[in-house]
Amino acid sequence: MLIRDIIESTQEPVNMNTVKTKGAHHVGLTVPSLADARTFFEDALGFQLVGEVPDYPAAFVSDGSIMITLWQAEEPSTATPFDRRRNIGLHHLALSVDSPENLKRLADELGLREDTEIEFEPEALGSTGLRHMMCRIPGNIRLELVASR
């Protein structure tokens, strides 16, 4: 089965009588620089700071739909860098954008940032009718942005 077939199959209605969860509450990301990651989410994506624990240290940012917990790595210089093909765990984080036009606008803005590397520009997501792009944000975290129809 191809990835696009799986994505298309997830568009089917979910039987709410059997589902035991109600979506993502938050995603926690360990980052080498809490300040850089927080700046990216606030400045590039418009997230707002909703809490922080300075002595942990962690910052909690939200777009009103999902909360991202940003955790400062204890020793960033000796931390193991993420390799999506060799590490167990987060492969990428995918966030929704409300339209293909806004996805393109955001891609253009992200392309101008020094802290962001565009992996690929907005393109069709298989035959789903959706468009998506992939980039690397501070901490070398892969971020996928998916535009709704």
C-alpha cells in the first residue's frame, strides 16, 4: 500500500463509538535551543506562548488547535542528531494550513528565513486533492504543512 492510499483511507468517517481518544492534546519536541525553537513557532507560524517552566526548561506554544511543548536538550552539543531513517520516534510533525493559497504564502515566508530549510515546496499530496510541503526548522526537526481543500 502506498502512503497516499493510507492518507486517502484516513479521510473515511471514524466510528466514534470505538475511538478512545479525541485528537492530539500536544506534541513534545526536544530542541537544542529553546529560544530558537520558540522564536520560530511564534514568529514564523504565529503560535502564542501559553506557558513555560524556566528551570525545566520548557516552553508551551499553541496555535489554538494544538499545543507544542518545546524542551531544551540538556547537552545540545553532545545530543544525538535526529535521523528519520535510523531513529525510533518522531519522523516529522504535520500541521494544517487552511488553504493552498495560504500554504504557498507561508512557504514563501519560510523560504526567506535563515533558520528554516525548505525540503520541498508545496506540491500535490498524491491524489488526495491536498497540497503539502516539508521543511526543517530549528533543531533539525522536519515539519510538514498540509493545506486543506
